[in-house]
Amino acid sequence: MQRAAPNPSVKKNLRKIRRFFGGSNTASYKHLRAHETKANLECRLLLEKKKNQENERRRHRENKEIC
């Protein structure tokens, strides 16, 4: 199972947390997702859905070219 890439707002929060703790004790992406807002969750799910649909279309085109 491939790990989803953090969205830009999560990356921004990771940088803030790293600066706060001096870079040694960083919060994981999983930990930040546990605290994400409803709006961030909806946005992330829509982006993941779009990414999955694009990947499915790409796989379909590749399979079509092979046949």
C-alpha cells in the first residue's frame, strides 16, 4: 500500500512543528492527519479521489496500447 503524499497545508504545518521542536522531535504525517479539520479532510479526500481517477485512466490507456 502506497502512502499518500501530504498536501501543502500539512507540509506547512510539519515545518512549523519542526521549527518549534528544533527539528529533533517531529510530528508524523499520521499524527497531523488525526488533528485535521473537516474542511481539510474533505479537500484531501477529493484530491485523493481525483488522483485515483487519473491513475485509473492512465492504466486503462496503457492497457489499451498493449492490446
